Amino acid sequence: MRIKAQLIELDQHLASHNIKAVLIKGAIQLFEPLYPSLGMREMSDIDLLVLDRRFHSATADLGYQPKSPTMKDKTNRNGEHLLEWGHSHLTPIMRPTIS
């Protein structure tokens, strides 16, 4: 339920910035049951498809940061992410536990 609440919060925040995100792979099970039991699809991360360069700056507003400080995305001088042709994966992000 915590993951679902975070996804709803993230979706609302992105929508307020006119950024569209599509939930893909296993996390869809949180909203549209595809398996008889939620436990049948184990999740350790959430995969989103986003085609907006503002994604990382928008998620940073909510406290998300790169999962590993040693992993860096290629960016231009304006801080916009650069992906080579055929590449579609950015550095994973996470939000530290909120107490």
C-alpha cells in the first residue's frame, strides 16, 4: 500500500508539471490486477516510461535522488539528460525513507 500511495503522489506531482508517466511491468498489478494474488508478482522497483526531460528535476522536488551517487547520467551544459540512440534507461532514483 505504501508503494501505491507513493506512485499516486508521484503521478499527481508529475501531472502538476504536465509530465506524463506510464507505469510499466510488474507495478501495474497495484492498480489493475493481472494475477490472482499481489504476491505472485514480486516487485523490488517501479518502472516508468517518461518522455520528458524535466522528469528528474520534478522528482527531485519530492526528495528523489540517484540510487547510487557513483552512477551519473550524461547531461548537457543545461543539465538535460542525454541518451544515445537506442538507449532508454536513466540512473535509478529513490527517495530516502521518510519518518
